[in-house]
Amino acid sequence: MTAKLENEYGVISIDHEVIARIAGYAAMECYGIVGMAAKNVRDGLVQLLKLESLTKGIKMKINANKISLGLHIIVEYGTNISAIADNIISTVTYTVEEYTGLAVEEVKIFVDGIRVDN
């Protein structure tokens, strides 16, 4: 699954892994997010992903060069989830559109866990 941009110089193909990594790094910069989450299918448990496997917590579809993203995140306890989600949506949308030149159709946020520090 790749996105294709066509200009006067030719065709540019952007792999979905690159787009997911851009979205993941943009989301990690937002306040209140601890990290991306991946659900273990066998156990149903959610785990916090390390930075190198960031893209496993991102589901993406490309339809007619419009990107739909679903981000599975873990947030910090005591933060406003609605404000965090709004911030992530605007930051990821802007960053992906700026770096790739493709339109972002939608960004869905799935809060899979809350981290509580002692």
C-alpha cells in the first residue's frame, strides 16, 4: 500500500510505513501521551510500544491519495483525554500533510490505557 504523488518531474511513491512513522513521531511530541499501544490478540492485553516499533500502534488506510489514520495510545493519568485527542489530531494532521503533501481525511484516537506513576 503506497501513496502516489504526481508532479512535473514524475511520480513519487510514499510507503505506508513512512507515513505511519511520521504520524507516530508527531503524536509522541504531544503533551499527555505516554506512547503508542499494541494489543496482544491472544491475551487481550495492551502493551506500551518502544520507539522503534512505534508503527504497530497505527492503523492506516490510503484511498484516492487521502489518508485515514487510527492511533492507539496510552495517556498519562490525570490529563484531559479530550484535550489530548484534539491536540494529537491537529498535530498529526498538520505534520503528515506538511511532510507528505497528501491530504489527511481523518484521524481517529483510541485510548487503550492509562499510565499511573507512583
